[in-house]
Amino acid sequence: MTYKKILVSADLVHVEKSFVANKAAELNEFYQAEMHLIHVVERFYSYGSPPFPADINEWQNEFVKAAEKKLNKLGNFMGVPLGNQHVVIGNPKELIIETAEKIGAELIILGSHSRKGISYMILGSTADGVVRAADCDVWVVRITPES
């Protein structure tokens, strides 16, 4: 199969040495596909009690601005144009799949921290949810502390 559009889910913790982005760039040397990057900022919920600020939307917007700045840095490194960089707010599993469908991606690339036990039960697995629900191919890159 030839991939013409690839969506890469970006973990923005270590932009300078993003293991998933590096793997995606290596793969794209072969396919020469149109690359898209996505980062999902999870929605903040407030039930009216501290430590949340009075206007949680302002706080959320600051996180989005920071994510856009980091994603742009990664996009510049990978040669992904600004129009192909997506920062969205909501559920990562749902929005990665929704964005892939919207842009017509044939492949989604994302990382997995391989959580087990209680941390998997609490945090869940974005990679697992995307693999199970996506209509296109999904490549999961294992992220280890050494990555």
C-alpha cells in the first residue's frame, strides 16, 4: 500500500527529541506522503471548586497557545506546513480518528507508553482506542524511557 496522507499524533513533552516524530519522518522518506500533525489538549472540567481559576476557559486557551507553539516547532523540524498542524480540544482517541477521517489519512502514527495495571485502568490507552476504532491503518510506536 502507498500512503498519500499520514497523520502523526504528537506528544509535545519532548519536542526536541520526539521519538514518534523521528520514526514518522523516517517512514515518510519512503512514502513521501502529505504529513499532518495533531496534538489533543484534553478538556478541563471544573465543578466550581479550587484549584481551578474563575474562568477555566482562559486557562484552557493558554494551554492551547502553548501547544500550538510547540507543535509549530515540531512542524518546522519535520517540514510540515502550518495548515497541516492541528491542535484540538477534547478526547484524544475520538479527535485523532475524527481528524484522520476529515483529512483523508490512510495512516495514523502515534506512540504508546505501554502502561500496565492500575495506570492503564486509570489513564487508559489512547493508542489502544485508536487502533480499535480507526478505519485506516495505525502504526503504534513503543515509547520507552530510553526513547
